[in-house]
Amino acid sequence: MSQAHPTDADKGNGVELSTEDARAGATPHMTRYILGWGLFLVIVVFLVVLSFNNWG
């Protein structure tokens, strides 16, 4: 029977990394701008499509 979670006996038998090492990459703060612009563009496209459907 396998266990999904390690027991106390299993702790310390693996490689321990710091948070920065485990992340393995930089986390620039551009994501919030990309998500914001993407949301804005989706809303604009939705409004354009909606306006063409109402007028056509």
C-alpha cells in the first residue's frame, strides 16, 4: 500500500533546496502587466464583436 504523503521516517532522505533554488528562475513583475493588457484586449475584442452582432 503506497502513501501519498511522506511519513516522519521519510523526512531528510531527499535533496533539500531553498525556496530560490527550487524555483529555478527569475520572477520578474511583468506578469501583472501582461495579464492586465490581455484582459483589456479581450474586453475590447468582445465589445467589437458584440457591436458588430448588434448592428448587423
